[in-house]
Amino acid sequence: MAETRAVPSHQARESSGHEGRRPGPAGRSDDMGIAEIRVHRRELAVVDGPYRVGANSFDHLDSTVVELITRSGLIGYGETCPLGPTYQPHHALGARAALAEMAPALIGHDARFIGLAHRVMDDALTGHAYAKAAIDIALWDLLGKACGMRVCDLLGGTAVQRVPSYWALGVCEPDEAARVAAEKQALGFKRLQVKVGGRALEEDIEAIRKVSRTLQPGVRLAVDANRTWTVADAITVSRLCADDVFVMEQPCDNLQETLALRGQVRHPIYLDESIEDLRALDWAIAHGAAQGFGLKVTRVGGLSAFRTIRDTCDAFHLPHTCDDAWGGHRPPAAPGGRLDRGALYPPALRPPEPDPNRGRVN
Ligand SMILES: [Mg+2]
């Protein structure tokens, strides 16, 4: 997996004498001090690719996996995998450069104090939440291992044992989109997303209508423009597709343009890319800019920030989903296996029906 390794020289010295040690229980507080940080590059192939989002097309993605190794030999894993360099103001080389910038400051930090670790990272580098997310996730993984608890339980406990997923259809010909939509519903998917944008608006409208006509009872549809529509485009689509039931996901580029749609469109608006942090969420809620949120763990800076955002959405009874742009979905392991995203949103706010299949997200 480790095509690339980025360990500052003094970190390598910190790690000497610890490499090869088997993980053991954390006893003394200094056992949980971070001794070494390893950063790996991993190229991920897009299954059934290329995957087209807006004007961009992907057949592989560049993921970054972080290993945090404590003095006791425990290892925590985190990952960040931008969806190319234009989906968000994130990119893979930037993530690894940011990690190299922050890593020296984290050496010696007690991994159990995650909030303080964020202060250390913020003192070393402003912004770059998507890079800090990989460290944050690895710290939660370490904390779970040190406590003998699953990360999902540290985050509040699992509300459900199985988490529903959805299938995202990349931008494609309207007839092909309808064919795939019907095929995935036959496989059991109860939630679909169709990508639009980066082409003539008429073709987007045709795709929405054709996919909408395939929907079986109980199946929900999100139409995701990934910031590509103008305000006028979104209003036009909503009016011409007034009889089609769907959520309009991130139709326009920014919060201000999204707010301009208020009262002008017939469909609920879900914000995705625009919710980069708690401040953006707070602004959107305060202004009534959206009726729900599609959230990404690494975009907002990791599980710590996501927990606050989850609880804020919950407090305002706003539907929200938890996923990530891409990646190997290497979860915080901890005892018992993996992060259960059921811990990240309560049952009342999750998509309606469980689905054993796994879909692509973003
Ligand atoms: Mg989206």
C-alpha cells in the first residue's frame, strides 16, 4: 500500500526502537505519546469507471492513508481522499504537504487528547481541514483501541446495526441513466442520486424526467448538480420538473446563490459542497438556505468536527447524511471492527429503508 512515505527525519529518530514492537495495552500516559507518523499514497481504481461528475471524469483517485504509531506500539489509521482537485478546494498533493507541515508538531502528543491535537495542528497550519481529518480519524482509532471501545460507541453508540446506502449515477445519457436507475432499484437500492450539470440544461431535464419515471414506491431521488447550475438554471429545472419528486442537491456554487433560490424552486434543497464547516452550517440554518445536508467527514475536518455538525443538525431536526467524497473507506478499526455510521445520525433522520448494498457516494 505504501507507495510513498513522508516522515520527517526527526520523526524517524523518534520511531527508532519502536518499529517492530507489537501493539499492547496503553498503560502509562506517555505510552500514548505519538512516536511516529507514516503517510502513504494509495491509488484507487474507480469500479465501473470512469465516473463523471459535472465536467470532470475519474477513473482513479489518489488517496492518502495516515498511520499514527504510539510509543506503546498502538497504530491508528486515518484516510483522506479528495475527489480530484476540483470537486472541493482539496487535492491529494495538498493533503500530503499539509501532513508533512503538521507532523513534527504532533510527535510526542498524547493521542488520547484529540481536542488538544487539533490545537497543535491549528498552531502549525491554518485551514486544510481535509488533511487534518486524516489525523483526527487516526486519533479516534487510537482512542478506541486504548479504551477497548469501538469508535462508534465513543461517538455516542450505534443507533442502527445496518446503514442504508444509495447509488450515485454519474452524468450520462438520459436513457442510460434511466436504465441504470431501474437496474439498481431491482437490486434493492431505495435511494438514488443522479448527477447532472456540465452539459446542456435540456439534457439534464430529460435525464431527471426519465429517471424519475423509473422510481418505484418508496424510492427517493436526489438530483446533484455539484455546483454547476446557475440560479436561473435551478429555477428553470425546478419549474419544468415540477411533477417529479426529488431533492435538489447542491445546485449552485455557493451559499449566496443557494439562498437566492429560496421561494423560487419547488424542490427541497440539500447542501453538500457548501457545508465546509460549522460556520457554514450555522449560516445555512439561520438563513433557511436548505432543508437538509449531505455531509462529508473529511471535508469538515474529521470525526470530531462531524460530531458537532451532526448534533447541530439533530437539534434543528434537519435531515443529514454522512459519507465522504471517496477513499478506501478504511475505517477507524478499534475493537469490534469498524466505525458504524449509524452512530453519526439518529434513525429518524436517516434515509428511510435499510439497504444491504453499497453505493458510490459524493
Ligand atoms: Mg453531492
